Amino acid sequence: MLTRQRRPLSAEPFGNISGELQTVRLIRTTIHCTKAIRALWPDPLARQWLQQYPDVFDTDDLRLTVNQPKNHFCEWFAAIHLFHREGAHCLVEKYVFQNHPAKVARMAALLSKRERETLDAIRADYAVQPPDLFVFVPKTRRYWFAEVKGPGDRLSTKQVRSHDAIAKALGVPVEIIEVKI
């Protein structure tokens, strides 16, 4: 179901939370999905994936999907890819908006107040939403962001600039995941 291609875009040294120097790679990943799988979206696939991946999706994700049935497939598909590739969990979209309290609370538990304030400032400065996925590996301090692009979808200039600002300010990558169908 999932195939991938990873290409590093650049590497820069950044400090991590403990002040150690580390290299952050901005990565472009391509994953492939069959038309047959895409045709199952959102019903029955969204409910099936919610059951199969309870640590990746929640009922709010399903609600958003049911209310916007043409959207969210690529983000969910990418989140599953990251789960299998890294053992990572994701907060799918809307994780900084107060009308999604469970996601906001999860972010508060995973990021320091300074990190959340930095992300909010970048969001305001560039007038864009944060990347589609907040990705984290449970029981570690490892996290990053992922921007997901489906067929015909492209990064805007604002997104490119805000992603660069996130990588520099937080010292974590923003992975660009292209879903090809």
C-alpha cells in the first residue's frame, strides 16, 4: 500500500532542547496510493483507519472528515505512513486552534510554553496555518512537522517561508510529503 522516496533538501545545525548541536534535515518524501484505496474515502476507510490507528486519529478527525468528505485523505494517508515508518503519532490539522481542545491539550503536553508561543508567533507573522501534521514519537522528545500535498496541490510562498522559520526557530524539520495517486 505504501511506497516512498526520501530526498534531503538541506541540512543545517540547530540546537535541540538540551542545547546540544544537531543537524536538522528538511526532507521531501513521496508516497504512493492506489486509486482503488482512494475510492474508499471517506466511507468506509476513515472509520476503518480510526479503529486501526487509535493513537493516530481521534473522533474529531473523523468528524472533520465526515463534514468535508473530499478533504483530509492525503493527511490521513501520510499519518499512517509516518506511523509505520517511524512509530510516530500525529495530530492531524487544527492542533493549535482552541475549538479543538483535545488537540490543544495534547500539544501543551508535548511542547514547552516557549515552543508553543514560537509556533503561534510564526503562524501570526506569516498569516498561515501551521503544517498539516504535528508528528511525535511517544515516550521521547522527538517531534517534527509535516506538510502534506496531494495531486495538484502545491506549497505556497507563505508556507515555504513559515516552514523555514519553524525549522530555524524550533530546530526541527518540516517534512514535505507528496501523495501520488
